[in-house]
Amino acid sequence: MSRATKIVATLGPASSSPEVLERMIRAGVDVMRLNFSHGTAQDHIDRAALVREVAKRVGKEVAIMADLQGPKIRVGKFDGGKTMLEPGQSFILDGATTELGTNARVGLDYKELPRDVRPGDTLLLNDGLLKLTVDAVRGAEVHTTVVIGGELSNNKGINKAGGGLTAPALTGKDMEDIKTAMSFQCEYLAVSFPKNATDMEMARQLANVAGEPFKHKAALIAKIERSEAIPVLESILRASDGIMVARGDLAVEVGNATVPALQKKMIKMARELDRIVITATQMMESMIVNPVPTRAEVSDVANAVLDGTDAVMLSAETAAGKYPVETVEMMSTICIEAERAEEISLDAGFTNKLFGRIDQSIAMAALFTAHHLGCKAILALTESGSTALWMSRHKIHVPIYGITSQVNSQRKMALYRNVRPLLMPSFADRDQALARAEALLVENGVLKPGDTYAITVGEPMGYPGGTNMLKVCRVG
């Protein structure tokens, strides 16, 4: 059984050599994430070129996701690089100081913090490992008492329990980084800390303007990291092409115990709205230093797969870990085993569902027919990839092949669950296109004589959104 769930891996010092990158792609990476929180614009341009070059050598199209840094809601730097905070001690977060921090106070990268907090608020530092209670705000100073202490080092993040920090989702740096990302035509642009649909609409506008010289439009992924995003999740989804369940910052704001149920809700809503969804953060965290994952991590990845996520993501595991290739191999194995256990209830998914578009109705008909006839494959001839996306929103054990003449569409489909993207020249004649598509699947070893398959196509050929025909065929 080939894997339906896709793997997103982060490029970093541990994985930037051509040799390691090639092994990771061969092990199953479908999307490479470039983290714009680290490195220069030229670093990202060079790494994107390396991904394209290595993927071409492997013979597999890999999508590139540019992940914007977002606002730096962080403490400043310390004299000596760190300090130790003890429970009960006073500690000042100072938005005015430019001096190195001490055990008594530290500067802020996020100067607006004094405006955003009031006495009684809880601040969580370093992914929630340290906890401070706000006692008073005096000018640019936030006076706090340490509740849970520990080591605090340079530039660690700050979260406010329950949310409420006003930092804009897109900073000046992000706007420049969007231009960089469009210059190498990333397929996906991930926006950090959006609070509402307006943040995503602004990001799309900036990306479309920056991509115009290259005739390129990236798909937008909203990273759900703020508690404010949860009540307006549907509107954010509608303004985006997909979401990332970014469990790190989200857990700090809403509490660890709340996240598993939110994860399920987000995945379900994304699929219902025909959007893609990535589950991220600490999925295989122990493999940063260990050659095997914990049992809990295996269950975590498997549960995300069973929930219906399009992709599972690796961050530090592949960017800085000791076992980047082994981590991808292990994650792939877990996904395949989880998919074997999936229950298919396709008929229930169609009950009371209305389709307002011909192409969407054809996509659903192909799924229904292939499922009940036991087809070996579903072939979707698609310019934009939309038909394959709609098909991928329903769980089915019949593999879907998105066949397109557009390289950009082929790469975007690399993130769609249960979709294998293939490139084929466009044909003006429908019968020629159908014959070539069948031949392509036979050449790839997917179909053999006697196999039945379903194929969707639009007539006349070559128009996005024009799918209007379903055909069931048997290989001669």
C-alpha cells in the first residue's frame, strides 16, 4: 500500500547537503519547508534552488513551503546569554531598555507588551516552561512575579495565557520575505499568527503582487497559533487554501489539554470546506537526538492520520536533528500502518451533500463509482488541480492520480492527501488525452491489462474548472 498522508520536512543545517536532501526525498518527503525565522534571503533562494535540483535528479516533484516568521514576540538578550529565574522572585520585562538582561530585568523585542497586559494576566515564556504573573505596568515596564521558574535564555518567546497580544500577523520583514518567496515561486506560503481572515487576505494580496512578474500565485496556509483565531476559524479557512495546526504556540495560549480536541475540529472543518490541513509541532521530537520515536509520538502521528490530516510535519527533527532521514522513514511507516486501519464510509459522506458545480459533482461521482466497482485507480485530468483536491477530501483506499500539464499544479498536488501528481503534455483531442493518461499509468506500473479505472476530464480540453465527464475504463 502506498502512503496517502503527505510528509512536510523542514530544511536546516542537518538536511541542507545534497546527499542528505536526496535521501530524505527518496525516503518520502513531499513538501520541503523553508523556515524564514532563520537565515538570509539569499540562503532561502539557494536552498529552494537545491530542492528543485535534487528533486529533479530523484524524479519526484516536491513542493516548497515558505514559512514566514511573523511578529517577534520575544524577550531580548542577556548578559552571558541566559539567567535563572526562581519561583517567587520579581522580574521586570522592560520595553525601553537596550542593555543586556540580568536576573532582575530584560529588554523586549516586542515593545507593545506593556500596552497589551494588565495586572493579574499570566505570561508564559519559552513555550510555556516559565510562568509569570503580571503585578503592575509602569510606563514601558511590566513588573511580574515568577510562578514557575527555570532557565531563560536569549530571545525566548512570550505568550499571554488566553491570547490578546496585538502584534500584527505581517511585519515589515514578512513583506520582504514574501517577495523573496515569490522570486523562487514557492507553491505554499505559510502565514504565522493570523488573528482573522483580513490577515490572510492581506497576505494573499501581497503575494499576488510579488508573484505577478513571474505569473505565479502561491497557495496560502494559515498557521493557527493564536487563541483569537479559534472563534473565527471558518472565516480564516475560507480566506486561505489550507491551515496548519501549529500546536506549539496554540497550546501555550489555550492550554495543552485543549489542543487534541481542537486538532480534530480543525481537520474536520478544513476537509468539509475543501481546504488542506497540516498537523505540526513535536510530532517526532525525541528523534532530534534518538534513533527511534517514543510510543506516544507514534500514537500522535497515527491519530493525526486517522483524523484525516493531509500532511504531518517535521520541524527541528529534520532541520537540526541527528537522524533526519531515519525520522522521515519512520514517519512514513507510521502513516502507512495507520492508513491500513482506516474505515471507509464514503456513502455516509455523500448523504445530504449538495454540489453546486458540475466539476465538483463529477469528482464525487468518480469517487463513488471507483469505490463500489473496486477500481485500481482514479485518474483526474486537471489543469488547476481542483478536481483532485475535491476527491482528496473524502477517505478512499483507491489512489487518485492528478494528471496535469502544469508543473505548478503538479507540485501543489504533492500536498493533497491520497493524490499522486503526474505531469503529461496537454492534448487538444480528448481521446488522445485519455489514451495517453492510461499509457502513463501503465508505464508507471499502476495499471496492468484487465484493471478497471475511473477517469475524469473536461471537454473542451485545457480549461481550468471545466471537468464535465466521467468514464470507467478497462485496460486492454
